[in-house]
Amino acid sequence: MPATMTRDEKKVLIAICRYVISSDGIITDDEISRMNEIADEIGIDDYEELFNEVDSEITSEEDLHKKIDALATPKNKKKIIQYSIQLSRTDGCITHDEIDILVYAADAWGIDLKNVMKKC
């Protein structure tokens, strides 16, 4: 289990995962189940509330980029990327849009994405 995530880290994780889930235009039951598992693993007790906040605050890819950039030094940045990668693999097909947002976050936070992907 990762170190306790800040509210902003949780929101960025939810936002990236929400983007990953919806990027191919099809949201599967497996993706929803995996997202719920991730929320349980991390201990996001206020998941619905945070999801609703993310849903209203982040309405475009540009908004998501701003949220990622605002989280300049997240303690759990690698965990956020790892969970996002795991979720992206749930439906068996990682789209270009999913890769693009993972690359964006990894670059913003100075993470070697290829190395993290090998470990997931």
C-alpha cells in the first residue's frame, strides 16, 4: 500500500484513471471493477465525492494536464503511474490516448515510464 495520498494526489489518480477508462469510448465492467479495487487498495474512503469533484473540475485534456502539472512533487507519483498503467491494461488494449496521458504525467514528474511499465 502506498504512503497516504494527499487529496490532490487522489484526485489526480482518479482523473488519470477516468481518462484512461473512457479514452477508447467503451467502459467495461472489468475497468470499473479494477478502479474500485484501486480505490480500496489506496484507502480512498471518499471515492464517490472525489470522483464527482474530478468530474466537475476536469472537463478536458487541458484541465487534466493542469492538474498533473500542479502536482509538482507528489510523494506517490510512481504509484499513481503504476495504478494508471494497471488500469489501462484491464481491457487488454492500451490506446494511443492512454499512452499519451501516461507519458505526459511521467514526463511532468520525471519518471522513467518504460521502467515503471516493465514492473507493472
